[in-house]
Amino acid sequence: MTLRNDVPDVPVTMDQITSKLYASLVKAVHEQFGDEGLKEVEQGVQALLDEQLNDLNQRSDLSYKQLDERARYSIPHLANASEVKETQRAYEHIQKEAGIEPYTIYAMMAKLFAHIAKAVVDRFGESGRKAIKEGVRQFGEARGRDIARRAAAKGLPNTAENYLTNYDMGRSDLFEFETTYHPKEIEQTFTVCAFGNQWKKDGTGEHGILYCQMIDPSIAKGYNPNFDVVHDRYVLKEGDCHFRFQMKEDESD
């Protein structure tokens, strides 16, 4: 089904989200550090490629000298959603053949982000941390604007009530959460998060938290400049994520 203005009434796929996040990180890091920054992004991607091969050898009884090119999360395979989709499909196939549980696309996006963030922060310190967060901000605000377009295509305003019902990313069983609607805010608590759980498992929470700190406030701000998110608990810190979505009064009125 397609709505007015060619806005699809279906969730955005994780293939699309992964490729757009990567592109946003590349853009923000390059704007801040130029070609030196791009080298660190490349180092981060290479670290993920190394992990893919090492993980296969560690978790399976087989021995791999190299990974099939189609299954590698290389830079060309991050260029767009279709490339990411085919890469994930090939990687899952190889893992199944090896007799091991495949990583989901959610896990791979988390790993990709953590490796890139680590490389950039290790090289540029606090400035690198800010650049990574800026990449997430730009990525999040673009998603928020898309959510507003999805609502508008149904003839709905970008109010708090129409935010979650038009959210772009579908929720898989890898997320567990509760949503409560209060008179002046929406409250959400996530007890299970596919991204946060992967960063905890990998011991990369120091870098994963950069995503967590930025993503929801940025999406909300892109959806409506007056929409605020109070994110006062994190899976990576307190064990769950707690959000309070609040629409401020328009100060221009």
C-alpha cells in the first residue's frame, strides 16, 4: 500500500536504516576531519570485517581462511539498502552452514557502529566523540522528518499522538517495551533492546552509548522541533531504557 505523496505505509527496513546510518557517520566524520577522518572510518569497517572472520573460526568447528566476498560488510556493501540486504543474507547463510546461530541485522548494525565509533574516538578523542554523535543527530533528524511525512500523508499533523503510530522502524521480537499515554506525555520503557544488548555482550557499551544518547531526541526533533525526549535510563547503564516524550508549547504563539 502506498499513501499520498508516494510515502509507503510500511516500516523502513533495517537494511535501509543501516546504510543511512553509515552514510551519515561518514558525512559527519569527513566534515570534521577530512580525509584523515575517512581513514578511521575505513579502519572501523576493517575491524568489523576482521571480527566476521575471527568469529566464524571461533564459534564453528570449521576453519576459514577468508570470508566469501558477498558476505563481507565491506564499504561497497554498505552503499545502499539492497547491498546491505544481500550481504546480510549471504552472511547468515554462511553462519548457518557453519552450524552457528547467525547474527541478526540489528546485531550487525550495532557492531558496525561500535567499530566505527571506536576507531574515530581512539584517533580524535573528544572531538571524534562529538563527530560520531553529530552523525547520529543528522541521521535521527532525517528519520524524524520522514515520520512527519508519513503522518502528513495520512492527513495527520506532527503531534505527539501521531508520533509512535507513524514510527518508521518496525519493532521485532528482539525489543520488549511498554508504552503508556499520559495527558501531557508519552512514557516508554524498553526492557530489551537488540542494539543495547549486543553492545553489552560485545563489551562496546562505551561507544554504543553515543548512539543511545543521541538517537531518540534527534528523531523527535526532526519530527517536530517542539518535541522533546527525556531519556533518563539506559539499557547499557541501568539495565532498561526509559523515555518521556513531551511536546512543548509553540513559543511563537
